[in-house]
Amino acid sequence: MLKNKLLNTLILSVLSVPGLAFADDAPAAPAAATAPTPAVTSNVALVSNYLYRGISQSGNNPALQGGFDYAHASGFYAGFWGSSISWLGDEYVAGTTASPGAGAYDAGMELDTYLGFKNSFATDFSYDVGYLRYNYPGNYAIGATKADTDELYALIGYKWFTLKYSDSISNLFGTPNSTGSTYIDLSASYAIGDSGFTLGAHAGRQNIVGSTADASRAAGADPSYSDYKLSVTKDFSGSVVGLAYSTTTAEVGAGQVYHVQGKDLGRGTAVLSLARTF
């Protein structure tokens, strides 16, 4: 089972962007500090469904999230972020040396660490480059490939638009032989004057490579897919409320990659969230 993503928390959750935590992507790097001294911030969020790249990490259930960020005026940043998850436990299958299993029976947490450099240039342009490590502590089935993943990413932005490219330099979220898998993310974010409202749109493409992914495709279960999202957020003096609708092209039904315990984790769904940055 592939990873079904980071910061960019109660009313809405009951009904994954750092700061807002729609969590459709890896935790976004904090903006470069404008003060001459380093800045440290923290964030906490509650979401009705932790989506990462359009795939639920929490079994279509709520998740608690939070993290810390360090940002320097030079543009350097670093941080860590965590969320409750269920996908590794949901897909757990005990294995033997002869017949490897899958998942981890007690992995209920995702812990990410990242660092990078971001800044602006020319007029209305920006860039961001960095490294992101996804950690999934737990006891894995015998023979299972651990879900821990390393990615490098690069982003270019112009006004309201950003284009981001992520490349895995390790196996991707527990999929054997998947080094070199990529994700392309085109997003737009537009603040409506001083109203506190921000509109967002996103389209992404997760491409899984390697012999394991090829074998899955040959069996009629393609692990690669596209995802799409529309969102609106409202900032209430530092507490951000959000509503998003996300959908994917991931195949549904039994036997498909993102169908676990009777749930299609890539189906179209609304996500509500409440977040606060300190």
C-alpha cells in the first residue's frame, strides 16, 4: 500500500497546509522571517480528514496535527511536523520470510522533519528548495518495506501561483523499488482584500515508478494518479477556519491500491479544519 500527504483545529473538523493543515501536501516551508533575528513559531490543527496528495492518511477520520518552525531572515528554514494516521495499521498483514507482509500494526503517527531555503527575486517571483523526511515509527510486518521516505523538492512562484516538483530519493511510502517517484503540484492562492478570506486551487500528479508499481499496473491496479482541490479559508485573528473539496483519479473498488478495509481513500471528499499558529 502506498502512502494514501504537511501545514501550509474543532468546529470544522467535527462537520492537511501548514498553518491551516489541509495536508494535501508536505508541510509547507514557513515564510522567511522579515525581522533581523530568527523566529520560531508553532502550529496546531484539527482536521476532519487528513489528506495527503488527495489520499486519506487517517481512514477518512479526523486527525490531530501540529509542529514547530524556525525561519531566518536570510530565507533559511527548518522544522518538524506531526499528525495522527491510521493507514499503516489499516493495511497491516502479518508476514513471514517466505511471504512478506505489509504495514505496521502500531504505527499511528507521522513525524516529518524538513529544511530548506526560500526567498523572492525580480518582481513577484519566489523560489523554495529543500529536503523533507517522512518518518513512520512502528513495528512492521516481517519483510515489509518501511514507509520512511526522503524527498527533495523545488518550487517556483509568481504572484498567486506556485509550481512544485518533488523527487523521492528513497523508496516511496513503503513501496519497494520506487526510488525516483515524483510529484508535480500546481497551486494558486488568492487573498480577497482585507477580508481574511483566501481562495485556493490545486492540481497534482503522483507518478510511482519501479518494478513493484509496474507489476501492480499489470494486475489492473495503477498506483499513479492525479488529484485536484478547491478551498476557501478565513482568518479570525490568527485562528484559521477552512473548507476544501478534494478528489483524485485513483481507481475505486476492491483490489485497487487505495482501497483499504472497504474504504476508497482517494474518493472525492470535503475536508474541514481549524488551525492556530503561535
